[in-house]
Amino acid sequence: MSEQTPPKMPYWHVYTDAEGVSRQELVHLERFKFEGINPETAPQWNDKMDPAPSVVTFTVLPVGWVGEWHENPRPQWIAILSGRWFVETMDGHRVEMGPGELMMGEDQNTKARDGKKGHLSGTVGDEPCTMIVTGLQVEPTVNQPGRFK
């Protein structure tokens, strides 16, 4: 990657569609600018999100953990640090993620169907899954996969 070619960073966006069904789509952050974070630092590729109050939580999901059907408590970025986990949405799409992968959880306001509401998630394999979760205090959107570019 050169200084002239902005990178793209993939992430899974778990969202609610217009019918209240949770879905997930692989999209990309792509508004990177080559700049220093301040005048004293060397330039790097940055994609700055709009400012929003947030809560950072470090999470360790034990081996065999399953979070039954639930919605994300608020729109939140989830970055996997170690281990693996899966997320299954109401449309039946299941995605497994591991270290270095990124997800935006934004499936608020789903409508229960066939005993499912939001998403199902759990650990995969024989080690815990560690992650950093950054919950944003912003209004969730509906039917806007990839709203963060």
C-alpha cells in the first residue's frame, strides 16, 4: 500500500432491516486520510469516526459460552483480540470471527420471529475469546448496512 492509495478495512455490520430482521453484511471503512494524529507525529492512515460518548469494555468469553438470542445493548464496535466467536443473525447468516477482525453490532429494534430476536453468539474452539467492545451512545439506524465508511 502506498501513501497515495488509501486502505480499506473490512468489518461485519450486524444491523436491523426494514422488516425488523437482523442481518449482517461485510462492508469496509474507506474514508482514510494520510495525516499525523497531531503536527509532531509522522503521517499515517486514519479514518476518524464522528465524535460520540462511548463506553469501553474488555470482555473475555469463556470456552463454551453462548449468548442466547439478544440484541446489542447499543451500537458498538467489537474487535477480536484472541480466540474465536460466531454471530448468527435472524436471517440464518452465521459468521465466525477471530483475532484482528472487527464488527459493528447494531441490531437494536428487531422484531421477534420464531423464537429469535437480535442475534445468537458464542465462542468457537477450545480457548476463550477476548475482545474490546466500544459502545457508542448514538441512535441506532434501521436498514443502513455499512453506514460507517
